[in-house]
Amino acid sequence: LVVVGTLVRLLVPQQHDPAHSQRNVMTAHSMFLPVRELSSKIRCSQWTEIQRQLSGRAGGTMNVFDRTMKRRQKKWAASLQDSDKYDYLRDEVGSRVADRVYDIARTFPLALDIGCGKSHIAEHLHKEVVEQLFLTDISEKSLRNTRRSEIPTRCVMADEEFLPFKENTFDLVVSSLRITTILVLPSVSLCCHYNPSPFPKINQVLKPDGVFIGAMVGGETLYELRCSLQLAELEREGGFSPHVSPYTAVTDLGNLLGQAGFSMLTVDIDEIQVHYPGILEVMSDLQGMGESNCAWNRKSMLHRDTILAAAAIYQEMYGSENGSVPATFEILYMIGWKPHESQAKPARRGSANVSFGDLSKIGQPSTKDKS
């Protein structure tokens, strides 16, 4: 275990062969920000207190998520002996992110995976596409349990909110389902002195003409669970509290990427529906994934009567004929490029020589043909 700073540690996964991973500590050190520069930023404990104070301010919240609680959830989920059985969603989304990497016809000498978990993306990549990969995560146990990959990798324990790398370091940055809990709406980030959105930091560590490919859960995720819990609490307790973390809407995602300085943006939506025996299994799997609610305004307890009522509502409103209930995960995929002079640019305004009005005439026979 090599300590390179107060917020960053290089980790060697237990099952990895050091020779295979080709870890070079001295080379890695040159890619990190100096320890003094890291420590000059807000310390974790101070930042948590500031977040808590500002989370309830009028005019919008600075950050709706409790990052300390999320770190505890991830650490607990990674410590489970049967944690692999909760990786089905991350494995599926990770493979789809890797597919988008293959769509880009180039080789990336150095790449970064933000919130890698057990390297759900890296296991689907080949060294012909990515020559070297840095894996970062807030959970030390997840990094120690990363899966084998043919790509030479280095593991760095770091918070996604404070990427400890120098500017213009990586050719590719990928992330799968791990940047959701540090996003805020564009209207909120504009009214705050500090912007907790990860996109500016991702843009900063990318080289010019580098690309960011990511996936995150969208605003319609788990709408069945959210609706069932709200109706049950209204009926049993006379009001409801949020029990599912809020997610970013697809309409806000493009604005966030554009404000961060990305160009040639691509955003698409996909839905993954998983069937469970009942609501308790849905909630148990979310806990096993480390994806329990971590919003600042979360309710600490859910009454037994409310859970039973929510289970009945879930089954009645969304249940299948075979008795199972669905849980829908809306996945937002995004691609953004760091600007470079070699990239295609829009033509000068007024330089077009074809009118949009002529588009309707395409395919129609000309006057000579009619004669």
C-alpha cells in the first residue's frame, strides 16, 4: 500500500499479478496533483459539514447527496461475501459502455475509469483498444476485488468529486453508474460558488480531442418503487418522504455537459427492466448494490405497516401474471469530446448554398422528366 496523499492511495488488488498489471509507482506519481495542492482544497470532514449546512438553504440545494453515507454504503456492499450476485446491473451497463468505446475507431494509450467498482467496464475491453487503464473508486474493498483484465491497470482510491490527476492526462475517461450521486441541476450549480458536478473535472483531466463516455441512471428509474412507497405512506401516515434517491433528467444532462466545456455531445436513453419476487427483494438488491437512498433529506426509518402496504400496492399496480414485479432502470448514456482544432466545426453562418425549402423537392421528377 503506497500512500501518495491524504485523499489518494494506490492499491494492488489481491488477485492481480503485479507483473501482469505492470504497475510503476514512480510513473503513477507524475500523473497526480501534488499533495500540498490536494490538501489546500477543502478537507473531507470540513466539506461534509459545509454540504450539510448548505443543503437546506433557500434558493436550491448545493448538493442533495450525503457523500459520507454513500461511501459507507459502498464499503458495506463490497464487504458482503455474496456481493457478486448483486453485480448483474453493473455488468450489463458496463458491457454497453464498452460497446460505445469500440464504436470509436482509435486506440487510447491511457484511460481512466471513474467509480470502477469491480472493473465492470475493463473486463469487456481489450488492450488493442485501451493500452493502459487507471481504476478509481471510493471503496478500498471494491478496488481490492477488481476482476482480471488483459489491460495493464493501476488502482487509485479517490473520491469522484476530487479527481487527483493533472490536466491533459487521459485520452479516454469512462464511468458507469457512479457519477449520479455528485450531480446537481444546472440551475442549482449556477447559484453556488462551488460546482460539485464531476463533468468540469473530467474535462480537465482529458487531453484535447479526448473523449468521455459514461452511463448514469435517469429520472424515471424505479418509478414503480417510488410510486408504491409514496401511496403507502400517504395512506398509512398521512404524508410521504423520499425513499428513492433523486436522479438527473435527460433534459438537464446535455446542459451539464455543455457547461463543462464538452463538444459534439451525444446522449441516448435505454431501459433495463428486472423482475423480482416482490418489493422486499427489490429493496434488498438495491442495498446489496450499495445504492440505497443517500439524500440529505432521507427518512431514517420506514414503518412495517407502510412496507406491507407498499408491497400490496406494488403487486396490484405493476405485478405480472406469474406473481413477479418489475423494477425499471432508466440508463442515460453520454459521449462528450474535449474541444480540439482538428475536430469538425459548424460552417460559418450564411455560408449554406442549399435552402431547406428545397429539401422537399428531393426525389421529385424534374420539369424535363415530366415533358
